Amino acid sequence: MNITNEDTLKRLASAGLEKCLLKITAVSGCAWQLAGARVYSGTVRDAVRRKERAAPPSAAIRIKIKGASPFVTAILFNADDIKHISLCFAEESFYGPLIADQPDVAIIEIGNIVLNALANSLLRAFQKSAVPSVPAYFRGDAGAIEEWLGAGPAVFTVLSATITMQREGRSAVAELVAFLPPALAAEAPPDK
């Protein structure tokens, strides 16, 4: 399937996320970086089970964008990285100790910030307004994450952006995805 405006979508996502990650880096003192972005046609299953990923994700945060042209955004990551990612955002003394088997406030807020940065970049380009849902957190294997995100036969224009978070010599990777209906993705203005 040919994706229209692929370069525009990558540029829009990259620009919005780079600004967001620079701000997080400035206030956290840790390195938040965009490692790359890509656009492809695929299902939710394709996105969750990408072969290029070192290991399947075991946790996710999702925001649904509601409006005339709804879509879903999510951040996929390894649940073992929750504490590291949270500490890259704020010291534990700021938000409290991590409780076993529960996400902490910081990881949900991180998802809220970066997913809204991605969604807002896209909505501005599409000249749409929408209301994002409250961020939802889920933990499970790849199959359970697929179901939670709405796995099915539908093919989306998938916008994927990989980010890294570095602190004290340790790095974690997360992937942001936006599942755009192809008709909505085609509305992105062409690069000039």
C-alpha cells in the first residue's frame, strides 16, 4: 500500500516530539532523545510485534483521540524499565516510591506528555480539533497489549517514533505509535 505524505508525517511527528523531549531533558537533567521515526501500513499486531524490536513490549500507555477523525496513540515499553524511565523524569523523592505491580504516577504522566505532543503535532497539521482521553496504563504480554489496543484486521497508517531515555550510564527505549486511519493520514499537507 502506498502511503501518501509519508515524509510529512515523519517530519510532523519528529518536530513535535523533539521539542517535547528537549523540554523534558531541560527540566529532568537526563537525556531524552528521538532515535528515529518511520511510517508504514500495518495492523496493531504488526506494530506490537515488529521484528526490529529487541524484545516485545510488556507495558503500554494509550490515549484515544476523540473527535470527527478519531485515532489512537500509544507508548510501548518494557515493564522492567518503568523505574528507570520514571527516574529519568523526576527523582523518586518527588513523586514517591514505586509500588510493586503498579505503575507510578510518573510513568503515566510521561505517557500523557509525549503522546499529547505527538497527537497535537498531527492535529495541527490536519487542522482538526479533538479531545484526548485520560491516559490508560496496561501491563501484559504482546498478545494482551494487542487486544487492549484494539487488535483486529484493520490496516492503519502507523506512525512510529523511537525515543531513548538515558541516566547515569543506563538507557531505556520506548516506542510511540499513532494508528491513523489512512484517509486521515492522507490529509497531512504535502511537504513543500
